[in-house]
Amino acid sequence: MKIAIFTETYLPQTCAVETQVLLLARSLIRMGQEVLVVSTDVESDECYLEQHTLFGPAKPADTIYGQTGQRTKLNRLKDFIDDFDPDIIHLFTFCSVGSLGLKYALSHDLPLITTVQSTHDISEGFYGKGIRRMIGKRLCESTYRKALAFSDLVTSPSQKILHKIRPLCKHRQLTVSPLCIDTELLRKKETEDSNYAAISRRLGITGKTGVLFVGTIGKDNGVDTLLDCWASVCKSLPKLHLAIVGTGPEYDEMKSKANLLGISSHVTFAGEMEREKIPLCYQVCSVFFSASESDAMKAAPLEAIVSGLPVILPKSSACAEVLVEGVNGFAYDADTNLEKILQNFVSIPPEKEVAMKKLVARTMSGLTLEEQTKSFLNYYALTQKHHYKTAEKLE
């Protein structure tokens, strides 16, 4: 099968969509499928093909992706896509590249599948002021609505998102899809003590019990609320230290907020970290803590559990669906005593922490990237079946 995947940005992976596409594409190729990832490159003025990835020119933009394709130049990508001759089009984003993928699918009458990772990107993923922001947002919303209306299959890792977008999909088929995570990398344990020591220093948790958050520092991840929660408990739990890994549009603002709350000595903003080092962050910390109430399924809590790290999540978050209360984590709301939950992780004896992490990891022991990819292959087959069956009816 020849699969063309459209995503606004691709490398390096700085957000969940990019990571999802990278893992899915690599796994599909490993399983014998042909894949073309269509994306953009802000450092190039020309279209070019590199291995299985096709890049079009982009320019910096005040969006969640930090760039947007130059729409007039993106049209040059069509010849490359023609040469690939895809069997199916898969959309992951809805800005300039998503618009190109949608138009290509419709003009060539190809099966179309759309995966909605987050609705925040469409509604709140445009920053700054002025007419450019307004035009960019309207174009994105238009592509998004058309994609939902014309796709043969619409998927999302989140049940909450599927419920929200159902009215826009009319009679289209909707289904929950996996959020691909690199289970092999996450389950590979570090053996060098020096690496543990180095990452502990970077997270600021040397001699402390590490409480970890990983994600984009933006509104959808609720870091402002996380800091408020942390301010209410950290001074009574001095052995705990919060490490925030990631960057984003609110990075500087959140660092300033930590100072204003008087908790800067209890929080480390570790900044952006290489994907290869993220599993080590999960290994050296004792618990993952998030305040995000997003409808989107986030990769980091799933990665944490696969790594053996228990999670503390809001009950209203999409990721709370994966919780086994008291086994791989805890769900909380405004009435929950967070201090009591966090107290469980203060100064855990090493042997008890090892046993705890084994128990947590066991709750997702059956999850593999290969099985997640097989799910998408089934969805591609279903997309083709629905598309051509609809075509037969029209004839």
C-alpha cells in the first residue's frame, strides 16, 4: 500500500503530531508499506525529496508549529506526489500542508483518512494579532471542517474529541486510533550511572524525589495551573522537586510565574530535550504530574506509564481514560487532597520504587508500536473500502 501522510512540520520532533507521524511512518515502512510524508522546511526555498519525506518551502509564523508553508510554492509538490502515486491520503494537520493534502485527495478521488490529535491547534494555535493571524486561522478552520466532511474515516486517540467533532462529520465513520509511542525506546533501560547523574542534575532533582512534567509549555498543557497546584503543596513537601521538560510559547511567562509564586527553588525548567533522553527522565523521577484538562490524548502520560512511572492527572483530562486508580496513578479534581497523594512518593526506598515501577509498567505491557501500526493498517483498509463502496453507489 502507498500511503501519503500530510503534516505541517515533521523534523525535529517538537510536538506530539510530529512524533506520531515519525513513529507511524517508520513502523509502516518496517512492515513493508510505502510511505511518503509531505511536510515543510523553513530553511529551504525549493521543494525537495529526502528518503521518504517530501519538503516544501515554509516561512516563520506565529502558530503552534512556528511556521507555515508558502502556499504558492507548495503547489510544486504535486508533481512529486504524482510520481509517488498514493493509494490513500492521511491528514494530520490542517494548515497549508493539510489544505494541499485535502485538495489532492479530492481532485484525484483518493481515499481520505483524517486523524485529529487536538482541536486546540485549530482554535487556539495562532498567536499574535492582526489580519495575518485572522486569515491563517480562518484558512485552517476551513480545511479542518472540509476534511471532516469529506474524509472516508475520521480517527482520534481521544474519545472526548470524537464526541466533540461528531456533528461536523455528518455520516462519516469515526473511530478511536492509537497514539503511537516508541515502546521499544521507553522500555530500554539505561545502564550507565553517570547518565543517571547527569540527567538528575539537569532536572534539578539530585538528592530529591523527582516529580516530572513533559510537554509543550502552552495553554493546552495547563502549565500555569500546574504551577498553582505545585505552589500549594511544595513547601510542605520539601523533598519533592518539580522538573518541567519542554519549551513553547509560554516558556518565559511560566518561568516568571514561578518566581512570582515564590517557588523557583522548587521547580526546574529544563527546556527542550532530545527525544532520546526523555526515557531517562522517566527513569530518574518518581512520579509524573500534569494539570492539563485537554480533550487531546497526550503522549507523555502514556510514555510515563510504559516506562513504569506512575501518573497524577486531572479526572477531566482525556488521558485519565488509561488510569487504573492506585495502580498506575491517581486522578484528581478540585476536591482532591493533592498533598496526600504526593506524600506517597516522598523518600520511597529503592527496592519499593523498583517494585512500584514494575507494577505500573505491567498495566501497559501489551502495548507495542507494531500493534499500534497494525491498527492504522486496518483503518487504511477500512478507508479504502468505504471510499470505493461509496463510489459504486454514486455510479
